[in-house]
Amino acid sequence: MNDDIKEIYLTDPLTEHSRKLKRNLLAASVTSIVVVKLGLVPTKIENLGIDFAQTQQDAVVMLLALITAYYLLVFYLNAFIDGKLAVYRTMKAALPKDWEKLNWSELRRYSSQSANRLVEKHGYGFLVLVLLRGLTDFGFPIFLGLYAIILLLTFTP
């Protein structure tokens, strides 16, 4: 196993584009949760003399739900692709230099043993840190987005 595999695990698997999508998803989710929990759907704008009917208030809530759902979907797709590429880079780094000469069964056996070698070399603490990072980088924004959408869809202004 190459020594740079630990460095691959510690590098950021998300691209800059995915990071921006994650930021936008978190902003839309938090805004949606604040709107629902504090009941901040506008009923009128006095300075402009605009009164919102109930259907218009519902439309504002639905618009927030659609924006949050859009960012959730786009972040998920981009993060999934980034994650697959990170796994590919890790597996490639774990292979021996002459991996092209391996047949299919040897290649599968070698790649399935790479996780065991990683734990043996760096310990379970490293594996736990990698999993926690995955949960915070991928799991938390997705959970928050789903929670915000559910709140918005069940909210009546």
C-alpha cells in the first residue's frame, strides 16, 4: 500500500463546486427552519401597501421548499460523484505499482483487503475520524435539508 493513501483519506473529497452547493443547501435549510419555527411568513409589506392573501403565503412557503429541495438534490448528486471519485483515487493508490498485470480475481482480492491493511497500518481511530468526517460533510447537510423540507410541507401559515 502506498504511503500517500492516508493523505488521500485526509484530503477534502468535495470539489469547490460541491462545497458551494453545500453552503447554499445549509443556508436554504436554516432559513426555512427559521421561517417555520418563528412563523416569519410575511402577511403584508406596509411600506409598499401590499397585503398577502393566504394562498400567496402558501406560495412563499412552497417556494422555500422547492429551493431547498433543489439544493438538496444538486448537492447530493455532486457529492455522490465526488465521493465515488475519492473512492476510486483511494483504491488506485492502494494497488501495487504493477496493478495492470493483475487478473480480475487478484484485483478484487487485493482491493477487498485494502481496508483491512488501512486499519492495521493506521488504527481504528483513523477509520472513525474518516467516518465522522463523512457524516458531517455529507450526512448532516442532507438530514438538515430533508428536515427543512418536511417542516415546510407540513407548515400552515
